[in-house]
Amino acid sequence: MAQALGYVTKTENGAYEGTLAMMSLKKRIRIQPNRAKESDAQPDFRVYTEDRVEIGGGWNRTGKTSGNAYVSLTFAAPEFGPHKIYANLGRAAGQDDEDVMAILWNPN
């Protein structure tokens, strides 16, 4: 079962702003479009903390079954230990606002 690691709201310029919250970490974050992207290997988004520290990236993806677009996120920082955290942006449960997204982590 997916677990929400935080929530973000889409802004007018295509970025997302909100909070990433885990057991030992709670930070305001910004998922910002990567306007300097030059190849498919580079992320479509860069993830920054409120302190302007880059902690991850995001890639635009399309669901194989649903055909729906989503953003796949990867987080990496010393606070997370030696492993990366993989998550997706998805509709926040109980939200009518399409711009409010959950950062969903599925440990399976």
C-alpha cells in the first residue's frame, strides 16, 4: 500500500511546492521544472529544500495500463542514508483540487 511522504500544490509556472515529511525529516520543498534539460537522462524536474539544497529529481512518465501522465521522483540526501527513495506524484486522497498532489512511496 502506498504511503504519503508529503503533499505539494502545483503552481502557475508548472512547479510544485509543499512539504516532504518522514520520521526524521520535515522540510518545505519545491519541485521545479528543469529548464536547462539537454538530454533524456536529465530529470524533467529538480527537487530543492527550502534551504535551496538539491535533494532529487523528477521525470515525466506515462502509466502503462492507464495511459495517465505522472511524475516519478527520486530523492537522495545524507539524511536518507545510503539508499535512494523512489516515489510518484499522485492525486491526494479526498482532494477535489486537481493541483494538490501527494508524494506517494510504495515500499513493495
